[in-house]
Amino acid sequence: MGKWTIRSIAALVAISVIAIGLLRYSAHSREIVAFAAGLPAEGQLLETSEGAVFVLEKGDPDAPRVLLTHGTAAWSAIWRKTMADVSQAGYLATAFDMPPFGWSEHPANGDYSRSAQAERVIALLEALGDKPMVVAHSVGAGPVSEAVLQRPDLVSGYVVVAGALGLQDRENPKQTPFVLRNETLRQYLTSATATNPLLTRKFLRDFMYRKDVATAEMVAMLQKPMVREGYTEAVSQWVPVLFNTPRDAVSMAPANWAALDLPFAAIWGAEDTVTPLEQGKALAAMVPNATLTVLEDVGHIPHLEAPSEFAQALVDALQAMAQPFNQERE
């Protein structure tokens, strides 16, 4: 290796280190809003036994509740269009923030494992106390599935939207890459990627098939919680969840899905490259009497890419699930 090549590599490494350091400093400077401060005006914090949870609601308080769960790097506002459509169809739409994302309280112990997140979902369901129909998207489907399979008595139906459950990894479990096992290094890398506002639009488009819907308004909405104190640190603590296969989770066992005694539906985009359609088919095949709706020309985020088609598919599923509720009221 020549002298100039070595110098070039050294210069590139130095520039990368400086850039990552500047991005970490930028995140630290940006994240100044204390917990419970600066909350979106249309939402509120709901106290649960596992901490305060931020929720948005829309619809008749006496209508059957639909509880919506977001995926990676999103928060409850990502469901606004769906909430409007669901409420118009006669339901109370409630969306909540799954920490570390959004405005909910970050756990002091930094535990974002599937089991710990499931405990937070269960605590929220107990606080609501009205057996909602639950909808979970992408990574959000992991902890919600864990909660539903552990406590099916707390819900009246379950809809998985492009669920990132990791069932395909149960025979060959994944582990966190070595470079991400150091907490300090992971924080620096997180500030350069996941919590870097310069990359929000790119990451959003990477998840979509209909990339033109990744508007500036949508990007700005996703970036709002990035001003929270400790946001990068919390997301960094969560990052290993993306890589570790939760081998002992009840939601990783097909037998538990086969025993699920609840109305169940799955909605998937035909062009999903994050959780390919085959995963949706496999999941639906596990659950007795499950339905699978496939949306054509749609990727991993159906409620953003094809909001009207998605809302219709969701309402169709909810109508069947809500029948017992309506019969009780008659």
C-alpha cells in the first residue's frame, strides 16, 4: 500500500470521526425539551403502571375503541389520516407512542426488549380497560403481539400491518453486530443515522414503494419528537432490539399463534421489501380463521402510501371484530 493511499485512508477516517462527533454534538444541542413539556396540543399523557403514555384520540368516546401502534422512528401522529377514517366509520380511534419514540415516558432502566415493551402495552390496555381492537404496524407488532398472546382477555381483536415479528429467524437467531455493542459508540452512530434529521426523508423513502408520498410535511411530523431530552440516548438503548431475536418470547412460537382465540387479520403491501409478503402469508396461515388483505403497488407503510385503500381494508376487518360489541349494545 502506497504512502498516499495510507494518508488518504487516514484522512477519510479522521473526517468521518469528526463528522460523527459533530452530529452527536448537534443532537445534544437539539434535545432540550423536558419530558411532558412541548407536547402536541391535541394529545395527552395517560398514566399507567409502567409509566406515562402519550395518546391521541378521535371519535365518539362511547364507540368501540381501536388502538393503533406505530413502527420504527414514528409516533402516534403517523396515524392521523387513519384515525379520521376510522372515527368516521363509527369507532373511537386511539393512537399511542411506543417508547423510545414519540412523547411517552422513557423507562429509567433503558429496557426496550420485547418482553419489557409488552409489559408497557399490557399496562396501557389495563389503564384503558375497555378491550379495544388493536392494530400494530411493523416493529410495533412485536411487543403488541407479545402482549396480546399473553393477555388476550384485554383485547377484542387484533390486526397486524406489515408486522416485523422475526418469526423467520427463530431457527437461526440474530445478534447485535459487534460494532453496536459498545454503548458509547452506539450513541454516536445513532446520532449520525437514526436521529439525524438530515436522513429522515431518506429512511422514510427506503421503507416505501410509493416514494413520492414522503412529503416535506410528513418528514417534519416525524422529526418533532427529536427535540426531547435524551432522545438519542433512548433510541440508542432501543437499537439492539432491531438485531436481537427474542428467542424466549411467546410471540416467536407458532403454537401460540395457532392457539390464539381472537378475531385476527393481517394487512400487507404487495411490494413490501422490509417484511416481504411471504411473512404475512406465513403469519396468517398460523392463526385460525385469519384473513389476509394484500394491497397492490404498496410497500411497508400502507397507511401512508395508500391511505384510502388501507382505511377501507382496516374498517372491513374491524367491522367483523366489532360485531360482538354492537350486539351487546342492542
